[in-house]
Amino acid sequence: MSKAAGAAALKKPVNWAYELWQLFLLVLAVLGVHSFIAKPFYIPSGSMLPTLLVGDRLIVSKFPYGYSYLSPSLDVLPEMPGRLFGRLPARGDIAVVKSPIAKEDWIKRVIGLPGDTVQMKDGQLWLNGKAVPRQRVADTIMAVSPGSECSSPVDGQYRDVDAGGQPICRLPTWRETLPGGRSYLTLDLGDWPKDNTPPVVVPEGHVFLMGDNRDNSEDSRFDPLEGGLGVLPIEHLVGRAEFITHSLDGSASWNPLTWPGALRDRYLIGLNKQVE
């Protein structure tokens, strides 16, 4: 027998049962991390502009608010009230939540906690009967890209060009400061229906969320049957947005040569902190 034939004869057959078991354990580990520790998140819309851009990639931690029946990455648990190791978010937290109708992951800012009264008057946020201070700051300048075209009925009026003739969106921006000092930037793009709302008292076990892009966000100001969140039960809290890993402007294609040009200069940007 030749040496090659002898080596082939000694070679052990693949143990497919073992390989499949190892694959199962790997999938289980990934699901466990996504369900209980952290998971990636992609920003698909401009509802959190200027804080988050379309195409931002985030890491969302799952443990800060505890766990509910919606926490697992797979929809396997029956509906049940409450949270295990539950803690309320802080006002101003950027949180990922499950929308009540579609059960999709959405991202908004926590504005109202149980017992708070939330209202909008002429585009300004009121909390517990007091106007939340806001200050006009420099416009947000955003490059127009395939992911952020600045062409909707809400923001299209702010389309412009920069000194080099490149299309940009020049968006009116305000700094809002919640009680306790949490500060962040918001957009006010004109007079729109949800600039004025009746006062809403946040019930026990619920939170009130809004997008930073106040005129282009379906949030707790909208009833779930209108496509919004409504005042959301705490069971629907998924996790807290921690930092941006990287961002893509939407111009990349299947061609790897286009990938570097699509990267924005947005790396490891921490969220849920005060704007300096």
C-alpha cells in the first residue's frame, strides 16, 4: 500500500453530529448575547436627527432596564407584565423599544416617566406644567446622500448647497435641557400637527418617548393605531443605546471599492450623555 493510500485509510470520517452540535452551541451563544447583554442596531430613519443619522450603527446594551418577555431575540415567550431586575430609564436616555403593533425595534428618547405630565405647546416641550428650556443654536449642516436625501415634505424646504456647490440640508436646531440638566439637540422644522398636544399623564409602568427630530417622528404623541408608540408600557423597553460604532451614508454598492467612500467620520461616539 502506498503512503498516500495509508494516510487516507487512517483519516477519520467527519462526525457530522458533533459539528452540528457545535454550530448549535455557537448560535445559542450569539442569541444569548443579543438577548441579555448587547446587540447591534442600525438607524433606518431620520427620526432622531441630529443626534443619530440614517446609517449609523450602534451598540445597544440589554441589561440596564432589566428584562421582559420581549427581551429575547426570538419571539418565544408569552406576553406577561413587568420586568425581571427592572429599572426605569432616566429622562433623556436614548432607548430602543418594541413598537406595540408591529413589534419592530424603534429608537427614541425617554421624555416622561410615571407620574409626569407631558405636553407640546407651539413646538416647545412642557413637562409637569413647566416649559422645558431650549436655546436656538447653529443650524445642523448635513450632507445630502443616498441615505439622507433631504427631500421629504418636512425637511425638503431646508435643502441648500455649500460653498463648493455640494447639496446639503441646513436644519434649524435647538438645545433642550431637561430637569436635572440632561441636554441634547433637537430639530424644529416648522408648524406641524404634533407641535400642539393635550397634556398626557404618564401612567404607572409606562414611559413617554419622543424623537429628537420633533416634526418627523412617530412617537408617544401618536396613538399606536396611527402608527405611533403611544404611552409605552415598560415591557416594551429593549435596551439603552450606548455608542455609535461606525456610520454609512448609503452610497455603497456591492462593489468593495465603494465601501471606504461611504464611511462617515463617526466612530465610537458615546450616547446618553450631556451635550457639551
